[in-house]
Amino acid sequence: MKGIADAIRIHARVTGLVQGVGYRYFVFNTARKLGLSGWVRNCADGSVEVEAQGERAVLAQLISQLNTGPRWAQVSHVETQPIKLRHGANAQGFRVEPGW
């Protein structure tokens, strides 16, 4: 990450056929390769929720990949919104969190 001035954090909700198709691990691997911090988890309504933090341009790459997903996924919609940056241990690494 270039610096905190370049960093943003987003929350995304992805709908469609995104559970049971490796979507969370696709997001996990993509975010790690891009050097982002945050998490991904399944939601009870069948969607997948993502929070990611990093440089704006790198997050744009992640969002593009969220719209594609892995081979077996069928993404219907990706809704994103900016949220407050996290600092310290809460802003380190990317993980898969337990879902609902």
C-alpha cells in the first residue's frame, strides 16, 4: 500500500449463485494476491459479504473480479459502498470468516 492517504475500505454484498461454488476462496485468493486486507463470509440469505481495504486502484481490480467470480459462480449483482478505514491489527491480512 502506498500510504494511508491512498487507502480506502469498501463493503460489498454479492448476490447470485455465490455459495457452494468456491466463491469465498476465490475472493480470499484474489485479495491476498492484490495485497488487500479485510475479510469475506457467507450470509444467511445466500449472498456473500466482503470488506476490503487498500489502494483505490487495487480495490477497483478486486471489484472487477467480484463481478466475475470463479468458473461455477453466477454473479447477479455486486453492491459496494465506502466505509471507514481500519487501522492496526484490524487492517492486517485477508481472511475467510465464519458465516451465518
